Amino acid sequence: MQDTKLHLGIEVGDVLLKVALFDPMEKKVLKTAVLDTGTSPLDDVPTFENTLQGWLAGKDGVDLESVSVCVSSFRSLVREVFVPPEAAATMDNYLRWYLGLNVDAEENAYYFDSQILSGDAKAGYNVLLIAMRRVWVDAVRKGFRNKAIAPKIMEIDALSLLNLLETGYGFSSDMRCIIKADVAGVLLMWVADKDIRAIRCCSTLEIVGKARETAYAQLAKSIDDQIKLAFGANGVAASEYLLCGELASDVLFVESLRSSLSEQPLRLMDSFTNIRLPVAEEDASHVLSCAGAIGVALRGGKE
């Protein structure tokens, strides 16, 4: 591998790491991989670090300029919250109150951020609330012994996907829906211009233990149901659906989802207008699974 400054993006799963190396000079993703950690990387930072170092040890000429991490929305708290007009002037306090209703922990146990999706002070606001456990954030930021690979940026996968959409394709005024379908759950995110307009999630617990064909048909229907609910609640209707995640590599799931979406256009996020991807099978085999990791690697290049 050439000796140049690279950006490493990592998506943290339950017992795995999804990684992507990005070369900003070539605007190319050099490598993607899924690394088994055996334990939760957020709860076991030494294993997180050792797994990452082991993977990097076999990559000659890697000089990292940034290391960034994203966490699955299913390991965080991501909610659409309606802030009524009477609470608009004290929105942070209202969101802290809402957060307290949804987590069984002290108020300062979570870092939280928010983004206004729509509305105004007279009618109230629809707000995207994002919260992540403080102990995880602090452990990742401070727990690495090797400071050369210690992450400096930590965010949720929804924001990483937004960055991938911006850099990979460019923003559009047309409404697009990203479907990130992982074994742990499915994230749906509607984006127009530079803004997230709605977020929905589908659990995969209901398909555990079922035959693949039955499970995928049921999950595809659940996704379609969430799309209809988002249209009713948020008024969002996508002109295009973009699919990534672990299940996006399974042809049977993709066909089940295409059938469920009927006439709606569905495109795999395995090629980009403004980003080159690796050609070798070993380096390219996990591109769909590693969409979040690619997106957060791109974020590192902007800091």
C-alpha cells in the first residue's frame, strides 16, 4: 500500500468492528473488512484496540491521519421528538426531560445532541434526538493505549450515512431514503437537500429462528409498513431508495425487499459518483456492510 495519510472509519457492532480505509488524495476506499471481536467493543476497549491493531499490522505503509468511530443507532437512542410551542424557547430542557423518560439512568449518563427536522416556534418542532452513553464515549476517547489509533470522532451511523450520501453522490432536493439493513436491525432515513427529514427503525427480533425466505419476506413487509407510516406522520415520500448494510449482500433479501416496495426504485449503495471503491474481492467484499464505516472515514477527512 502506498505511503500516504489515510482516514480510518470504524463502525462498532455488538461483537464486531466494520472498518474502512479511505485515501483522500485518490478519493478512494482502499479496504473494507468486518472484524470479529468476540466481546462488545464499547464495553471491552482493550479487545477493541487489540483487534484493530492486529488488522492494521498486516497493512504495510499505512499512515493514519484520523481515526473515527460510528455507533449503530440500535446501540444509541435515536428518536423523533415533537417539541410543543410552549417548550420551543427551552428546547434543550425539554429534550433532557424526554431523555429522562426513555432511559433508566441519571441525566448526565448520556451525551445528547439534536437536529430540527421541521416546524417553527408557533407550531412546534419535530426534532431528531440523539443520545449515547457517556461511559462508552469516554472509554473509547480515553481508553486506547496507542494514541496513534485512538478515535477522535464518535457519532451515530445515521450521521455517517448522511456524510456518505453528501460525499458519494451529492445532495439533492429530491427525497431519498437510505435503508441500512443489518442483522441487529434496520434503519430507514429520509434525506432531502442537506437535512434528515425522518428516521424510522425496524426490529429484527421477530424473524429470529425463522427460515430465510419467510424471515426476509416478513422483514421486507415491516420495512414497507414503516415507509407508509413515515409518509403519514412526516409527509416524506422518496423518489429513490438506497440499500446498504449486512443484509444488502444477500440476494434473497434484496429480492424480497424489491418485491415489497413494488414499483419504488431500489439501488444498492455499492457504487458512488464521487468515490472510487476497491477492485480486489478481499478489499471490496464488505463495502455494503461497511457503509457506516466509510461515511465516518469521510467525516474524519473534513475535520
